[in-house]
Amino acid sequence: MNVLTGVKAPFELTQYAIAIKQQGIDFAIRHYSHQSGRSLSLAEARALTDAGIQIGALWDAGEARPGYFNRAQGCADGAAAYLMAQSVIAQPSGSAIYFAVNLLPGADEIEGPITRYFEGVNQAFRAALPEERQYQVGIYGSSACCAAIVEGGLATVSWLASGGAQDYGAYSLLQLYPASLRVDDGQRISVEMACNSVDRPAGLFRVL
């Protein structure tokens, strides 16, 4: 497996797909959320696929407080993310949906509310019927958080939010640094760069 170069963007990339592909971008991480302007659309997914860019899906509610995480919230977020992947995007079976932990939790928070949150996400995914698409659960967060959730069997892929690769090498994606990419008409877009692991699939996908 080759090292791929990716971007994470909280905004639509449809009109920029060809331009960023020409700058060596292999995949784009886009959001599933309750905010329509922030979420990946089918038209955007097709534009990225047509440009030769793979897609990664990230459920990101934008919350960065321990009180957000509990089993009920995990069930709700898991069900909402699954519905978007299944019904809106037709995301293929076997690919992943990452769930963000946008904070640096301590051991007690990881073992308590964050673990219960991912138990809820898994419960929601297991509710899918056998004939429906099946997705991997992924985690986006700190090295300690990724390690605990993956080793606990609550996620199969992990994305390190920043650094930490020396501490936890079993990641699928690695967050890198902010960047500004030139697009059409001299505009620039601000994104965050990422790369994959050559050892582990990251659950990226294309659409039809």
C-alpha cells in the first residue's frame, strides 16, 4: 500500500475537486453532521470520485466537552451517521465512518463516558439489517483515546488527531498540519493535511 496524501475540510469541495487532485491530493475527509452546509452531499461525493479522489467520512458534532459523551449520544450519532451514509451517499459496505473526540481526555474520561459513547455507536450500527450496508466504526482523537477504543474492540480504524504516531503506531490515518491550497481563479482554500498508514486500510471509499 502506498502513502496517500489527503485533506480534511469542513466545507464543500465540489468545485475544487479537479484543482486539488492536480496538486497531488489522493483523498478528502468530509463531514457527516446535522449542519447541511457542512455535510458531504451525493453530488460532492460524485465530483470527488470523478476527479480520482477517495473519500473519508467523519461524524463531527463539534462538541469538545466531556459531558457530550455518553451511550445515548453515541446511539443517536451512530444512527444519524449511518442514515446519511446509507440513504444519502450510498457509501459502500466495508468502508468506515470516523467519530470525532475533539478533546484531550484523561484516562477516567476515556474509560468512562467516551467508551460508553462508542458502545452506543456500535449499538446503532448493529441495528442495521443484514441486507443493508455494513460500516466500520472509526475513531478520530488522541493517541491514548484511539488506542483504548480500538483495543477495546469498539473501533476497527483510527485517525490520530495530531502527533502521537511514536506512541501509537497502529493508526490508519494521521493528521498533519494546516495548509493553503491554490484553486481556480487564484483563490486559496484552508485545509488540514493528512496521510494514511501503509500498513492499515483506512476505510476510504468512492461512490458510483
